Amino acid sequence: MSAMTAVFHHPVTTRVRGFLFGSRAHRGVTFSIALYALLIAIGFVYLQPLLFMFVTSIKSPSDLLNPMVQWVPTEFYFGNYDKALRVLSYSDTLLNSTVISVTPAAIQTVVASLIGYGLARYRFWGKPIIFVLLLATFIIPPQNTFIPQMLRYRDLDLLGSPLALILPALLGQGYRSAIFILIFYQSFISLPKVLEESARLDGASDWRIFLAVAVPSAIPAYIVSFIFGTVWYWNETFLTSIYLEGGITTLPMQLSRFTAAYENLYPVGTVNIFDRLNEAVKMSGTFLNILPLLVMYFVLQRWFVESVEMTGITGE
């Protein structure tokens, strides 16, 4: 028994056991392998549709007809993207989508921060009523209120103009503005009041305090609100198509009528079988639609992750 105990506590055995199962100072290789295997499995579940979309989009017509070709095409065929770019009128619709999504999102972020700061720092009559109305705009689906909004925009001659999206954002009534107002409210209400009081003793005005003290502390909320606002404006096709009324065509709107646009550009009776609309061309158009959002995420990934973490900390 003593011999077994000696072997168990031998330095080499202790080192091997620490390497495999870890110690108080570090994790073991067994735990790391299990953790990374779980993360890879979860990541594959989320990335599998995107990978399938991209692989299918670069398949040639012969690969599409070959049941043996699944994940690895025999060649990289980019003719599908050439057709999708023409059908989507990509340069024009991409510019329109950027203007329609980025501009209202940026304005909405600034206005939501002002409203959130006012609700967090000032006392005035009717403040609970404003909170109830904010929650109502969040709970009630916009599809239930778009008819009176559309009639009002028609009376103001705003239909078909980007102002139909910009003006509501300027007044704090953009897409899901209540969420961003509550995010800023939670961020500003957690800011220590002693900082603002110190600035006020130094003679700073309310605007100076907001710009110099409150805004720097709420940078994570600004980043989160701008990114989510851009994505939601980008993906919203129902309300956008109604308010723009065919005056401006965005990339998601053009994608929704991709089949009709493709058949107009490539009539069935005048093209060969390889130029017919197939799954690879559809996947190419879909991938081109989400590509700008993917690029934006990869560019802002570090700031976005840090902002989400910091926003979560301030909300606790």
C-alpha cells in the first residue's frame, strides 16, 4: 500500500496528472480538449448554413448535377456571382442600402442617447407615462401601426423619400428605438452622479457635462446601438418597401424579387440550360446580400464584443 502511495505521489506522476487533469494554477489538457471540442461543435452549428451557402454558390452547373459533390467542389466557379451581381444591380442597390441603413441608425443612436440621458438624470412631470409609452412602442408590432403612419407620410409627401426613415429616427421613433433608449437609460443611470456634480462645480453646463462626462462612459452603448440599428434597418424589407414606395430599391428588396429579375434578364426561351436559374445563383445572391454585414462585423468585432461585455456590466 505504501508502494502504491509512493508511486501516486511520485513527482513524475504528479506532473502527468497535472498535465492531463490540471491543477489550481492551470487547466489540464483534458479539460481544454473537451472545451474546444464543445466550442467547435457549437460554432459549426451556427456557421454550417453560411458555409453551405458559400460552397453552393461557387459550384459549377456540373457540380450541382453531380450528387457526389457535396462540400468540396471540383472547381471554383464564380460565374454565379457574375450573374447575381447583374441581377441585383449590386453597386446601385448596395449604395442605397448603405444610405438607408447607416444614416437612420446613426441618427437614431444619437437621439436615443439624448432621450436616455434625459430620462436618467432629470425629474419632470409625466416621466412614468413616457416609460409606459416607450414600452408600448416596443411591445406593439410596427405592422399594426404602419397604415396610419403611411397615410401621414402620404399627407406630408414623404413616401418614396429617405426622409420617411430619417425623420422618425430624428424624433426618436425609428425601428425599435425603445430598446436603444432603455440601453442608454441603463448606461447613464449607472454613472456616478459625483462625476457630474464635480463638473457642475467647475462651471460646466448641462451640454458640457453630457458631452464630456456622460458620452465617454456610454461608448459601449453607442457601438451596440449603432451596429444593431444598422442591421435592423438593413434587414427590414416590409416597412421599407412601403415607405419608399419603389422610389429607392435596397439590396434586400431586390433580393426578394430575385427570381423575377433573373428571368427578365435571362429569358427562359433564349438561354441554355446552364444559364437557367439554379440553386447556386440563388445562394450567390443571398451571400452578396449578407456580405456587407459580415464585413462590418469582422471590422468592428473587437469593439463590438467589448461593448457587449461592458454594457452587460453596467446593466447589472
